[in-house]
Amino acid sequence: MSRIQDKKKMQDTRYMIHDKEKNKLGILHLDNKGFSLIEIIMIIIVVSIAIPALLILVGGEAGRGVEPELRITATNVAQQLMDEIMTKCWDETATTTANCGGTVSYSDLGIDGGETAGTLSTYDDVDDYTTGGVPAVVIPAGGVSYSRSVVVCYVPYNDLTTTTCNTTAVLGTDYKRIAVTVTRGDTTVTLTTVMTNY
């Protein structure tokens, strides 16, 4: 009986050797397929830790990706208003709006007679924008609203960078500082220039 068992073992061994040779030829061995339960659990744990971390990184970058676009649009809105203001006369006392040239006398800043607050088409000099109110701009694509404000101040000729805002004429000055600020949410852009009494 033992001889038969020995013969059987030899045949089994031959088949195992034969199977290993097949594996070298690229045939899958039946004992090595799939993942074990422990491997699957480890994969789940690693993925559950990695995915939230990646989402936090990607989400943070996506939010910051919009900021430059908002800043560019706000800058364009501010530049458009600044360009409009710079086409106006230095002061209300100019002889005609068609010819703003030459030195003119000083007047108080703000809306003058014949001008309506918030109606930009009635403004004829740069300081009308400061207290007259400037309506918000709505960008057609998406209906996004940008608020705008303008501050015009007299500045002394010997200190054009002063942060003091003089609303009445400073003795001997021929300069007005114009600051246009555009805001949307947390994004604020301010353009500043100084205009002379030419």
C-alpha cells in the first residue's frame, strides 16, 4: 500500500513541476489570483486618507484661481471710469466744456448747478464724480456687479503724495488727486492719478 502512495506522490510532484514550468511560460498559477482581505482593507484605508487630502488641495487652488480674473475685471472697470473722468474739465469754472484748457479759478468739489447725482452724462468736470455718486457696473456675462466709488481731493503742489484729502481749494495748488476704487466681494482695486489745472 505504501508503494502505491509513493507512486501517487511522485505523480503529484511531476504535475506540480509541470505546472511550475507552465507558469514560466506565462500561464497563471491558480494559487496566486486576486487580493487577500487584508490587502483590500489596507487599500481602503490608504485611499480614504489620501482622497480628502487631495480634495482639500485641489479645492483651495480652485478658489484662488478665480481671484486673478476678478482682479483683472475690476481693474478694467476702474480704468474705464478713470478714462471717462480724465476727459472732463479740471473744474466747473472752465469757460466752456469744449475747451477746458487754460488756468481756471477754484470751486468746491462735488456736483454743481445743472448736474444730477448718479447721472454721469451731466457731469462736466472731474470733481463731480466725488460726491455725485457713481452707479455700480453690472458685467453682462453672468450678471456680476462691481461697486465703484471716486474720491477727488485738492493736493498741494509741494506734496502730491499726501494722504490728506482737502475738499476745499488748497492755497496755490493746481492739482487734484483722483482715486477710483472698484470692489466686488473681497477684491478691491484702486487706481489713482493727479490731474493738473492746465
